[in-house]
Amino acid sequence: MMCGMGRWEPDARDRLVRAALDLFDEQGYENTAVAQIAERAGLTKSTYFRHFKDKREVLFGGQDELVELLVKGIAGTPEPAGALKAVEGALVAIAVTFSEERRANGPRRLAVIAANDELRERDAMKMAGFSTVMQEALRQRGVPELDAAVAAELGIVALRVGYDRWLEVGGDFAEVARRALEEVRLAARDLEGAE
Amino acid sequence: MMCGMGRWEPDARDRLVRAALDLFDEQGYENTAVAQIAERAGLTKSTYFRHFKDKREVLFGGQDELVELLVKGIAGTPEPAGALKAVEGALVAIAVTFSEERRANGPRRLAVIAANDELRERDAMKMAGFSTVMQEALRQRGVPELDAAVAAELGIVALRVGYDRWLEVGGDFAEVARRALEEVRLAARDLEGAE
DNA sequence: CGAAGTGATGGGACTTGGTCTCATCAACCG
DNA sequence: CGGTTGATGAGACCAAGTCCCATCACTTCG
């Protein structure tokens, strides 16, 4: 076998994601057992854990892809640009993953996550991972440590704000994120000194 | 009983914290069972979970106190001050909790957390909680949403940087944090525009 | 001084997340 | 047709976390 898609029953992973989202929506995250998710997807607990490392992960798939895009977005920004411009490149780079289907499921997913501490932890961790990765990519370009940390963190703020707006209004995520980052930049620039 | 301290064997909570830190240090977090922590503290699993809501929490105690201090620090900053000045007030307010004993255990605690994903998740969540709380306290003072988010997030960056330095050099945390926040502010102000 | 009450603890049953190992079964390959 | 591979099923097993109830030290009140 080599065609990369000729599975058995296709889409086991997708079926698990859909089943999980439905069940979390219907009964809540904590009242849903992994075995139940697997059952609804026509699979078993064993198979679930072969596709996802834990119960939470079914809601946070595709992180690796985003990390890769973020790094490429920063590394691929032409050189005389500043740190924030590179961060903008990162946000634009991940826009390709913001599909219409993802936007449709976005609110449901957000609601499930917001309602549960475990899931909010995982979400915080995911965002922290994005920040760390961007920070490292910035340092790779010669950006000083502290500037990299600040730029990456502001990028995360813009990502959150942009994501919320994109869920509301739709359209091209790249544009929405660009605007959000510009607003964040202005807000940061105009902060009064602590002295 | 009313003196607030006349327990049975005193310091059950402290004993659990110490036992946990020792065991995590010796064998690693994942190789240590809660029952084992309790045993070394001369207690049982039941009692452990009466003091801490889960296995991680033994490393993250005192968060409620910090949250309270952060809020008071922001709310208590005299009014004509800007958002970042209020954040500085928050960082200064929590300085009272940075004792010499805490500094002694800090590196060990950091090492344990850094070595484990679960613990890094909890840490990320804790920081996100600090950020949210500061953001809300800022909005309470009339700071616009986005400015509050940016100021709070920069405060978190300064908190991390300041904490690392304080572990190294010691001294008054308030001073260290103040300097870190000022550096962060300058870094944020000097970021080149994304356009 | 003894009885009832209170708060922290011990003990153990129970559910579920997560790991591990082994058997199975469909597809592919020679 | 027989062997290999890769995904799955099945079930044992451990530890985290919840619950419920008994216990024991200490206090308070009669």
C-alpha cells in the first residue's frame, strides 16, 4: 500500500472528531467517556488512543501543522523586516488552514472548551506553544530575546482577537489577522510609561 | 476550636508539598504516585485530595492569594495612572509573597515543571489566569479592551522575566519586576510597524 | 466527669483515563 | 496460495480522582 489514503474504513480520525464534538455538545465533556466517543464512531477505545494521545487532543488536532506554518511564515519574511512584520507573516501563513468548515464548527468548539478547565488548560498550553515557537523563530533571525518574547506575545493577542472576529464576520483570515495585529501594535506603542 | 491552627498533627499541607517536591525531584513526576506522596507525608491518598484538587496542584498552591494581590495592586493604583503603571502596581503587590524560602525551592520546582507536559499545561493555565484577572481589573478602571489585553500580556512577560532574574540574583522582587516591566515597555514601544 | 458534637483523617469501593500486549482481519505482494 | 503489513479489537492492568462511611482526637455542654 502506498497511496496514503487507501485505508480500511476511511476517515477513522475524522469520524472520531465529529463524534466527540457531537457528544461533548450533547452531554458535556466530563459526562462523555472516551469509550462512548469511539463507540459512536464505530470504533473502540484502543483505536481512539491510537489516533489521539488523550481525551482532550480530539479537540486540538492540527497543531503541528500550524506550528510548521508559523515558523515558515516568520522565516520566510524578507530580511529587512522587523519582528512584528515577521509575526504578521506567521499569522498570514496560517490563514490557509482557516477553512469555511472550521469556521462553522468554531463556535461549538469554543463553547465546549470554555466550559471545562481541563480543556482551557490544553488551550492555554497550545497558545503558549505557538508563542514559544514564534519566539524561537524570531531569535533565529537575530531578534533579541526580549523583543522576540514581546513580539510573539503580541502576535498571540492578535491571533486571539483575529480569530474571534473571523468567527463573527468570516472572510479572509489573513486580512482580519493583519488588521488585528496592527491594532495591537498601536495599542502597545501608545502605552504610557511605567515611570 | 477557633485558633485557626490547632490541628491534629500540624502542617499536613506543608508536609505534602515538601514530600511531593522531594519525590518529584528523586524519581520524576510521572513515576511518583499520589499515594506515595501521602505516605511520605504520613498521610493517605484521601487526605491528599482533601488538600489539593489533583496531583499537579501540589506544585501550584497559593494561586488564589496571588490573584487577589494582583487585583488589589491594579485597583489600588492611584487613578491618573496608565494601564502599564497599574500593571506595575500589580507586580509590586505580589512581591510580598516572594520569600527567601520560595526562592530556595524555585529552581527545583521549575525543573520539575519544565520536565513534564501536564505540569507545563497547568503552568500555562496559571499564567493565563493571571493575565485574564489583570485584564479584567484594568477594564474595571476604564481601560479599553484591547489596551487591557496588551498591558496584561506584557505584564506576564515581565513577570516571567522578573521571576527568572529574581531566582538568579535575589533581592527585592518588586525592584526586579519593575525593571523588567520597564524593559518590556521599551521593547514594545520600539517595535517597528507591520506596515 | 461523661455525652454529644465537630473536624480532620483512614479505608476501601468504584469509575475512568491511559498503557500495554496479543489476537484478528483485510488488503497487498510475490 | 502463503506471507507480510497495517489498522483494528479485546482485555488485563495501573493510577488519578470521586464517594461514602467509619474512626479518632479534641471541644463543648450538661
